[in-house]
Amino acid sequence: MDILQTIQEELAELLDIEKEEITPDAYMVRDLDAESIDLLELAVAINASFGIDVNDDEIFLRLLREFLEEAKDAGKDAGDFLEEKYRFLTRERIDDMLNDLQGGPVLKVNDLISYVSWKLENK
Amino acid sequence: MPRRVVITAFSILSPLGSSPDTIMDNFKKGNAPFEISPIDDDILICPVKNFNLKDHIGRFKHARYLERGAQFCVASAVDTVKNADLQDDTLAKAGLFIGSGPSLDFGEELSYLNPDNPDLSKLKALWMLKYLSNTAASVISRLTGIHGDNATIGTACSATLQAIGEAFRKIKDGYLDLAFAGGGSSRFSYSGIMAYKKAQAFFVVKKGRDNNYSPFDTSRQGFVAGEGGAFILLEELEHAKKRGAEIHAEICGFNASISGHSMTAPDPEGKYEEATVRSAINDAGLMPSDVDVVSTHGTGTPLNDDMEAELIDRVYGDHKPFILALKSWIGHLTPACGAVELALCIILMKHKYLPEIRHLTNPCHKSLNFVQNGINYPPNTVLLENFGFGGQNSAIVIKPWTE
């Protein structure tokens, strides 16, 4: 199953937008205007399509800002800390995110794909 | 000086069409799109053809939570806001009053929720939004920028007329200067059809006879479901004048009550039904003899039409206003019937025309002035009444606009 294509189809239907807008590099909230209830529906849809148990907090990076606080309080390196929390993301992607925090929610379509591939591999 | 309330915008999505010209053309040609339900060939329906929510609101992702009736509600509300052409800050202060039934579109959700064999993975996270009665209100506010006082009223087939009545009173009593009111409904899903079929409220098609839906005829034997929606913009007169709004009609009086007689049937004596009609006329500062047109609830059920015909005879006596039954043209739009029939009354007043009660050949009451042939006539005072399951009663008085 092509993960990108399946997620594109689900997002196109959920967000009522064209598939072409849903590139791997598109930000879910900043570009595609996804709201919390859309993410709730997306988790249900991904669950059903891929037969995986989606953890909403993980896939949507919901606790990202809390983790950064936690790392700071514990005097740990933010990148190292996130790498441990988000096993499905590469270090490169985590570093990108850390440089991008001022711009708003960092979640991208590609992060969803990374999560799903990681889940399928570790099933 | 008492505040006067006028109608400054409206829109309608009905089986007869959505533009006043098309609707009038259909009235005059006698066209009404009744047909056999594709779900059950015992049942007639009166559908709205080629309805597509996107044509009215464009792309909107949360439309996924709207059942078809709520789609008519949202579409007609958005159309009315467009017709009203208000500034954003005025719109933000406007009220929003909606009449709504429960969703009877029990779809796949029910099968997924079978406790013996549940399949929760197929349920939408927020599937319940389809069944919440204020989902349409939430969508309308988001799409249009209406943010004022609001309520969603669930009084069965009296619901939209009561929503309009509530808006009328809020404006008359000074709480609001303007408010949108109306609703939408469709009962053509399998569960919608079966709800009324099991209740034996439907007209049932039988072979070897004319299957004509004929309210107030001695042969009547149940109602035919229609679908659609309508909204009106109610506005305080001076507010409307100040912004140079076109005035379509005036709302002069309203009343509502509850009979406490039966869960579904009207009280044959029509005690509180009659009190409601009289109070609405009184609220308008008028006498029954001032009413020249009555737009009846006229469902075509044996019990309703008998009760209603007797009630009309008692209230108006020898005065004999013209009697309309608009459901003979569009079917019964259940909770949305009041708003849609009111919009039709506005159109008929403007076009100075009274359509016949279709297929009425043997009236169930001998001394009422049923309109049996369409006539050119300029209505002066129209009383519109609706009676719903649960003993819900409502009546409103409207007049063409004059200083």
C-alpha cells in the first residue's frame, strides 16, 4: 500500500481540498488548516486503513512543546530528548523542527507517513 | 410606540424550486414533483431535485457532519445571508433561530454500534455531531458570521414556525434588531421513511386507484413527505428603513402552545390549537374577520384535517377566509414546514395569487372556503398555522408591507 497516496486520499476527503495540495512537505495546520477535530477523524481513518493502533499524541506531536519544557527542566539536549520520544522521526527532521518552532505548529504530512511506516515495520 | 417587525430577506429550497419565478410558474401550471420513493414503492415523496450543498456554501470540510435536512437548513441560511447584504458588524449582532427535528438518518452508525458485534473502527470520531440538533446552527455561524442570541427549537412539525415566532418576539421586545430564522428537513432515508410508515402517518400507494395526495378531501389517508428548507431575515422596521432594505412583508402576531392530549394525534376538540390561532390574531391587534387567507397545516391525515377544518369554522364563522393547503404542492416538510410555507406565502402575497388545494374534489367540511381553483387575489392578512407531534401548536400572522 502506498502510504502517501492513502493519506492524501484521506486528507483530501476530510479537509475537502484537492489531492495536489497535500504534498509531503505541507504543514498540516499552517498550510492545510487542519483543526483538532480533523485530526481526531484522521486518526480514526488511519487506524482503519492501515490496521494500526494510532496514538494521537505521538502521530500529531501533541506533546512536543511539553517535551521541550521537560528537556529544559532536566537540563537535557532538546534534540536528544525528542529523538527518544519520537522514534519514528529522523534526527534531521527533529533538528528542522527545532529551527521552525516560531512559525507555528510544525507537523507536516511527511511526519504522518513516517509514523505509519514505523508502526507498520514494528507491528 | 411598539416595535414593528418586517421581513427583509428570505430564501427557499423547495420541491417547487428555489426562485420565486420558478415557484410561481409551477403553481400556475399545476406542477408538483410527487413520485414513488426509491426506497419503498408503497410511499410517495416530494423531493428537491439536483440539490448540492456545495453550490450554496462552496467547499466546507465540516459539511461531513450534516445530514440532508441539516444541509437544506445550512444552504438556505447561507443563501438568505447573501440576499440580506448586511455589513459584518450588523451580521455579528443578528440572532439565529432554527427549527429542527432529530436526525432520522440512522445510517451505518447504527450497525457499527451493535453491542453484540460492534465495529467502532468504522465510526467517525465525532459521529454524534450528525445527531446533535444544533450542529446546523454551529455551521451557519461559522460560515456567515452571525453571533447573536440564538436557539435551536425541537418542537416537531411546529418547530420552524416557532423558531420564527421566537425571533419575532425577541425583536418586538427589543432584545434584538434583526434575526435569521428557519430550518431544513428531509425524511427520505430508509430510517426516515420507516419512522413515519411504522407510525401509520403516511399516505400509502395502492394499485387500482388514483394515488393523489389530497389534504381536506374525504378520501385523504395520510401525509406525503417533502423536503427542503427556508430562512427569513426578520428586522425591526426602523432598522430596516435606516439601511434602505427592501421590505417583503410584515409579521404582525404570533402564538404557540402545547395541547397535552396525545403523543401524536391532535386533540379532536382542538382546544389549545384554537387558542393559539386566536391568540396570534389578537397579538396582531386584529379580529378573525380581518384574516382573509388561512394557510393551513393541512397534512392530509384524517385526524389533523378534521380537527383543523372544525377549528377554522369555529374561529372565522361566516367570515370564510380563503383556505390554502400548501402541503398539497410540496408535501409535508415536517419540522421545516413552517419556514417553507411562510416563504411560499410571502411569494404568493407578492404575486397576488392563491393556488388551489391540489386534488381536492370532496371537501371534508362543507362550509369552508377551500381554494379549489387557483385565483388572482391580493392577500391582505395571512394566518399560517402548524401543529406538530406531541401537541405542538403555532400560528403567525403576516401582511404585505404598507406604512
